[in-house]
Amino acid sequence: MKTQEFFKVLEVNKDKSLLFEYAPNLLVGANYHITEVKHTKVDSVDCGSQTDAWNETIIQLWESPLELGKTEYMSVFKAAAILKKVGEMKPYDLDSEVKFEYSNANFHTAQLFVNDFEIKENNLIIKLAIQKTDCKAKELCGVPEQVVELAEKVVEKVESCCSPSSGCC
């Protein structure tokens, strides 16, 4: 989801509580705070020697250990006000992808992208998901992809794109 789209979702749901689902049926605790907003520029080179660049907005969520029993979630209105203040200090690239950085005792630190959102009762639930790493230069490097169906799952097997004979790196 683009930063601009995320802000629009917040705008039309100001009267709701803001919840984040970081894995199926697992919510960030009601004791979360927005602790940092990063305006990140990614400037990359892949294993096929192709360059790319893009911007990201990364919003960090942190659960305060001092508020463990808290049950009332932050309002969308309050979150939008925080993000607006950040934008006044450091302007957003509204076309950039928005991601959320989060971890807890049972979930490793990760940058999660917005997969979807849901309105449930008086809650706006932002559904987050991980994005698996991938070789961007498969075709250029001649890396074959095999798709295997296993126990109702599709598993992608990719041979190393960094083998000495691949012509990459």
C-alpha cells in the first residue's frame, strides 16, 4: 500500500480504534506507540548488476512494557495526528510504499507491508504481512524456477544465482 493510500484509509476512519495484525490472528498489543517514522531511500544493485531505486515510509511500532495491561487501542485520529506532525517536519513521498517495523518477545524484528485492512465493529485493523526475499535477476542470470505442489502448498525452488558459472556478480 502506498503512503497516500494509507493516509486516505486513516482519514475516512478517524472515529475508530487502530489495530495492527502482524500475523494471522495476532495483534500488536494495545500498549503500542508510534516511536519513529523513517523516510527511506533505497538505492540498490541486484545480482544481475541491475540498479534500482525507490523510497519507503517505515513506521515503527513499539509495545510499552509500562502499559502491559492496557486494553484501549490508539485511535485512528491520534495516529493520523502523529503522522501529520511528522509530515510537517519531514515531508512524505506519498507514492512510496508504507511499511511497519515491529517486533515482540515472540516475533522477530521485521519490516511488514500492508497486505489489506478490515473494518470490524469500531476498529480499523491494518493487516500486515512479511515479504519473502527473492532473486530479482532470475531471467538475466538464467536461474530456473521449479514450482512443486506439496501438501496443498506451492513451494518455489530457486537454484543459487551466485554460482561461479551464472555470469552474475
